[in-house]
Amino acid sequence: MVYGTGNGVMSMRVGWYLNRLRSMEPAEILHRLGERRRKLVSRRRDQGWARYSAAPLRAVFPSLADSVRAAGPAQRQAIAAAAASALAGRFSALGVDWPARAAGDLYPAALWRLDPVTGGAWPDAATYAFDVDFRAEGQRGDVKYVWEANRLQFLVPLAAQAVLGDDGAALKAIEAAIASWHAANPPFGGVGWASGIEVAVRSIGLIAVHSLVGARLSDHTIGQLGEILAASAYWLPRFPSRFSSANNHLVAELAGEYLIGLALGRPDDTARAGLIAEIDRQILPDGAGAEQTPSYAAFTAELALLCAKAAAAAGAPFPSGYEARLLAFAGFVAALGRPTPRLGDDDEGRLVTLGAAFEADYPASVSAAIAGLYGKPGPLPAGDDFRTLIFGPPAADMERPKGLIQFMAGGLSVWHGQLAGRKVRLTFDHGPLGYLSIAAHGHADALSLTLDIDGVPVLVDPGTYLYASGGRWRDWFRSTPAHNTLNLEGASQSLMSGPFNWSRKARATLAEAMADPLRLVARHDGYQRRFGVVHERTVARDGEALLVTDRLLGGGRQAEIVWQLAPGLVAARNGNSVTVSRNDAALLRLDLPEGAMAIAIGRGGPGQGGWVSERFGSRLPAARISWQGVVGETGATTLLTPLPGV
């Protein structure tokens, strides 16, 4: 089975540059050459703290402490639990627990280099930041883990606890963490300065900490914090993500520049204008994210929302169009329903957070926060939701979505209905692969479906698993054979050219849509050049069931149609029918066409059975129903029938 491409014997770094070069226009090549020159200059001139003097800091969110003091019992309990974990030397992120640290030495220098999965260490400050090859798969592990600790986001719950409990231990821990990080990570040294999004997100977290407890930190700590922000203010506009890289990374960098400018008393109008323009590009008019993933759209929206709050506090609110895009995203998430379906990549990047244990449904939390800031109805958040403290609760609960809701710019149709007395949610993807020329976070999932029954995910997107260190697994989880659609010869509709790059992209179009009775018809051309056919899929209501008909326009081919189940579900076969159950309760019956059919649960490497990644870094075996047979103009039909509850 073919589901990705490799780089042969060449190094990952050389391969990355070659693959990216194929996606670059002449203007980007010139930009990259200029960037290379600036990196050479910074190697000689910009390392160390001497160039970055601290400036007096201003509270960017002056009312933040008062907001935290208004916390309800569940929120106070969540803050206390997150702070207690940090004070006990525990840190968890991306599905992994870091080795516990002694309370007397919470932040040793080695922490900022540690990969908690492999136990290996990333380069320290003696290595120039741009010499760190963080894209390479090697013994150090996935760079996402070491970066997660370097974001310093665990300081926010400590600061919140200090506000609520006047906790001297929390303040002491904050000062120790900033001192340790400052000593171990001088500018342009080591992995912590190797990526703009990391520089920005770390700065934003520190700005929030300063707004909460800045008046109670020592002058020495404030000086160190100021130097970190000053160095970050220099770094970010010098090495921006542009052209094919200008996705959520650019939004984070612009947000970082804008908020740092406010903190240093030097408002950055260029960053402000850039941020306004990027929100228009990366949140589409219908509210869907241009990167084709709700979680990355939520991250982009949260960055934008925090800047909007800061701008209002500074007396210079953003224009109404900016607010409209954020509200459109909030509406998009509300229309998806809860739980928010997992589609495309998700690296669990968050901004204002107590930690992974307190993020049950991130897009829904951001949607509620947008409604809260602008005084609109929205999905009510959980009682312990931390963002509600920062942005306020929605003005009212939003009406639950129903019927067919379509996002034409985003290329997604969502249907909420009832079949056999069950509440059903269906998503149907007919959108682009992803954003910009490399479509970094898209999956080759054109015409794929997800299906929930009574709030239980049944047919699911496989998830993300790993990034740079994923290798063949990274290829598998974003390949067409891993998704609920049709593939030919195990090939993806779009061609990969690296873990965050696509050299050829399938184009999907919605050909027909009817709400009552439900009928959707869409096509994609991803197999036209290689196999001479166009895949067409029709989804239609048929009584108390859904008919899914796959056709190949242009001739008959041997094909595979996949139905990936969520972990924990049991699939029992009877001829060409499969009954799907959860805890011995039947949920769904699939009646497949005549042909070869198999049910496989993950048992080996990529492509060997079904795998689902519900969290970054984690993969779980899950039943993958695979039908194989000849598909042509007449089509192959699968009947999806929810089964009545007991």
C-alpha cells in the first residue's frame, strides 16, 4: 500500500528544502535568500542578552486579575489543581507526563532541553538556534514536546492561584522558572529560539503572567521578563513566516509582536494591520478555518481574540470586520455541534490554558469565549472553563443546530437529524486540501464522512499522532486510506512531498445539495491524472438510513472504501453487513456492496489495520472496515443504518 513519499538517502533537512522549493514562487525564493542572510548576521551579532535591555513593562490586560477573582467554585478548583500540579513538579502535555521534579528544584536547566518520550536532550544555548534541525526524525524525539515546556504556559495557573490565594509559593515558583529559563536560553541560542511561533506564544504567556501578578514580582524578575520580551520583539519581525509558511504561525507571530509592543509601551501599528489582514485570510467568510482543521482555526481565533481584548483595553479596538470574522468562527463551531469533530491536524496548541487536563473541547471553549467578549449567545462552556474568566460567558445559550448547515467557503456540509429515534450528526468534506501552496495541516480526506450517534463518535477522522518524528506514521494518518472515503490502489488523492507539504492537490467540488430529504453530491479530481477517473460520492437519506454511493466517472477501477470506527467500538460481521456496538449496545449497521470485505484492528505498522489518534502522540487500535471491489459509473452503495436504542 502506498500512502506517502520518502526522501531516500538525502538528509531530512536537504529534502525539506528541495520539497519546499517546488512550492515556492520567485518572490518567496528571494525572501528565503534574504532570510538566510539575516540568519548569518544574527549568528555574529545577536546572540546573548547584552543587546536586549529591559524596558518598563505595562499591564496589557489590566482587568485580568479582577476577572480571575470573580472565578466560581469549579473554576477556583481547576486553578488550584493546575497550580498544585506545577508546584509538585509535575507537567503533562501532548499526552505525556514529564519526569517529576523535586519541589526544591522545580526548574533545572535540563528541563528546557528534555524530550520526555525518549529521555534525550536537545541542543543547549551553545548551539545557534538556526542550526537546530528540528524537522529531522531522530533519537531526540518530536520537537513539539521540548517546545511545549519552553512555552512556559504552566506559569499562568500559578499566577492565577497567586491572585486567588495570595500564594507565596506560586510567586516563588514563577520567579524561579523565569530565572531558570532566562539563564538557560539566551537569545538565538538553542531550540527555544528556533521557531517564531514558539517565541510568540511564550511571550504572550509571560505577558498574561505580568498582567496578573507583575506588581508582586521582584524587580530582578521583571527585568528578566523585560529582556525576554525585548529579545522576542527583535526576533519576530526579523524572521516572519511568509508566503507558503504564512499560516497560523504568522498569526501567532503578529499577535506576539502586537502584544509585546503594548507591553513595552510601543504600539506596533504594522503588526496590528498585519493581524487584521491575516484574520480575514485565515478565517473564511463563513467562519471555517482556511487550514481545514477546527483546532487550528480555534488557535488562530484565540490569538485574535486575545489581541482584540488588549486593543479594547488600550482604547483602540479593532474594526468591526475583525469582530465579524471571529463571530463567524464562533458560529461555525456552534453549527458543528458538540463534541467538536476532529478533522485534519491538531497539535493541541492552546493560548490561555490551565493545561491539557482542562481542555475537553477546545474549539467549543474558544467559540464560547468569542461570544463572551462580544456579548453574544454561544455554546455554554463547562463550569471550570478558564477562558470564561478571561473573556466572559456567552450572553445566552445558543440554540442547538439542526438540519443541513453548509459552509461553502470551507467546503464542509454538516447535517443534524434523527434516524431510528437516534440523534445523528454527519459531516461531509468537499473542501480544499488545506491552506496556501503547501497545505501544511490538511489531510487527503476529500469526500470523507464522520458520523456521531447520540453524541457518540462512530465513524471518525483518524487524527494526527505525530509531526516531525512521525515518519511513515505521519504519512499514514493524513493519507486517504486512513479516512472514510474511497481510495485507488492505496494511493492518496493528493501527493505528499514531506510531512507538511503536498506537491499535487485534489480539487473537490459540491455538485448538488438538498436539505429535505437530505441529498449531497460532491466530486474530486485527485485520481484523474494518474487513473483517469473522477470520484463522485452521493450521500442521501433513505427512510431511517443514509445511502452513500461512490462512483468513478471515466471507467471501472478496483477500489477500496474505508469506514474507520472510533476506539472502543466493536464491529461484528455477518456476511456483508457489519453491526457496530458500544458496551454491548448496538449503534449502527453498515450494509456493504457485494465484494471483498475485511475488518482489521491496528496490529503493526502504518496501514496494518485501523488506528486512531485521539491525542497528539497517542495512537489507539480501532476497527477499520475495508470493502474492496470494482467501482465504475454505476457505483457502489453502502447503507448506514442507526439502530434503535434500548
